[in-house]
Amino acid sequence: MNYKDLLSRTLFILSSPARAWEQISSEGESKSVLPNFVYPMIGLCAVSEFIGTFFGKEFIPDVFQVALSNCCAVAVALFGGFFLSVYLLDRILQKWFPDVVLKDKVTVFVAYSMTVKFVLDILSSLLSLKLLLIILQIYTLFVVFEGTRGFLRLREDKVTLFTLLATVVILLCPTFIEIVFNVLSATLR
């Protein structure tokens, strides 16, 4: 994995979503998006959560256990949330556009639409600006809107509704899985 390319792709999506989606559409990288973008971003989120747990705390075994638990929770939430989002959005697109096959495109669409979520998870684990970073997730709406228009190329009458629905799915699936994971891990302790 080339982290320089990962960083440049991330910054390009955040700074200019419309042009980024055009470039992504022309590249057609459906097979390489998982190992080259999604998995490294999930790994970076998990590592930053692990490191962020130690800020302001003394190094004792209990903190290490909490750090590992938080790291696992973030990794499981993002991994499961990604695939659950792909599944749900694929089902929605199959229902709305049964004549168009978008399976590989949905994976790429969700991967790059989660860029804001990935970056904010990294920052929120290292900084204590949780409320501000939660508010900044609204930018996902703009990234998803540009992806719906420029990458998926859906009909104009469905773009707004699909954008809203996709944004909610992309933001809530990882949150839902993280809550379930934390409840189950607390119950099983």
C-alpha cells in the first residue's frame, strides 16, 4: 500500500469531490479500492484510536486493555459498517433501478463516500473536539451528492432522495455496529 497515494486521494476527495468522482469514474478501479483505500483507512482509524486512548492517562494494564477494546470496536464498526452500507445501498439501487447493474460501482461509491467518516474518526480519536467533528460529518452529504451525480450517474429526479438516504446509511451503519459491539463486549466481560 502506498500511503502517499492514499493521502493524496483522501485530500483530493475532501477538497474537490466533483473532480475526484470524475477521476474515479474514469479509472474504473472496482477491484483495487478495498486493499488500496478501505482497509488501510480502517487500519489507520484503529491505530489512531489505540494511540488516542493513551493521551492524558498513565500507562497501566487497564488502559492498555481499554485501548485494545476501543481499537477493535472501531475496526469492527468501520469494517462491518462499510459492508453493511454496500449491501443496503445495493438493495436500494436494485429496487429503484432494476435495469441497471451497479454492484461494483456501489462498493467504490461507499468506499470513497466514507472518506469524511474515516478522516473524522482519525481526528476525533487524537483530538478532544468530538462535538465539532460530529458536526463536520455533514460534509459527507456533499461528497455523496457529487458521487451520486458524477459517479453513479443516477436520474436527476432520484439524486436528492438517494443522496440523503445514502448519507444516512453511510454514517449510521458503522455507528450502529459500534454500539452493538460495545454492548456485546461489555455484556461478555
